[in-house]
Amino acid sequence: MAKAASVGLLMAGALLLGACGSSGEGNSGLQRIHAVAPAVTYSYQGDQLDQATDRATTYCRRFDQEAKLSDLRTQDGTHYATYDCR
């Protein structure tokens, strides 16, 4: 019984560490470039604004807040979206 509990704790720990190491930034061209609560900025290419908004929503939920788009800009062909968490 104790061995099973130890194995369970090890697996839970491994899952937690894996989650901490994963940034969730798997979409090509979409990157979180600045995050200081209560705001986050993403760079993106093309029509990835919806994906940036989804990521900002997930980020702001950590603080029990909603993501509100506060700034859009383009520089050298790269788009930037900044969201405030409110």
C-alpha cells in the first residue's frame, strides 16, 4: 500500500513539473513576449489575433480576471496585441 502511494506521489509530481515547464506557446508565429500582471503582450503573424486573445484569456484567468484588448500595433510585419487583465 505504501509503495502504491509513493508511486502515485511521484507520478503526480512529474505531472506538475511537466505543467510548469510547458509554456503552452505551441502555435508557430504566436509568442508571449511580455507578461507582467495585470497585462500580457503577444506577437503574432497573419490572422492569429483570435489565438492571441485565447492565450490572453487563459493568462488572465490565473488572476480570476478577464482579458481586455488594450493595444494593437504592427512593426516590421509583426503584429502585437496587448491585453489588460481586469
